[in-house]
Amino acid sequence: MYAAIEFEGVVEIHATDVTGNYATLCGLDGDDLVTGQKTVPLPPLSRKPKINCKTCLAIIRHAKRYTV
């Protein structure tokens, strides 16, 4: 449900991509040597980490505007 990705020395918490095409909802691969992305463990003692990726949050907020 959550993925921690380190990129250029900064760790961000992302929502995971449920389709399996990417590691994150915002389209990061997670382990990409070309761009320097790598998946790292989630922060300890975090049962429900807070997503701090601005793109993942924007996608979630946009999707919540729609109802059945």
C-alpha cells in the first residue's frame, strides 16, 4: 500500500501502483539505476506512513472527487 523511494538523497513515501506496472501511483519504477531511484524500507514504527509525494497526493485527491 505504501512504498518508500529514495531519489537524489531524498526519501518520499508514495502510494503503490495496484496495476503492477510501476512501483508507485505516480509512475516511479522504484529500482532504476539510470535515474538513481531505489526502494528503501519504510520508516520504522510506521503502521500507516504519511504519503508525502505531491504527485501521488494530487492523483488521490483528484480521484476522490468522483463518485458512483
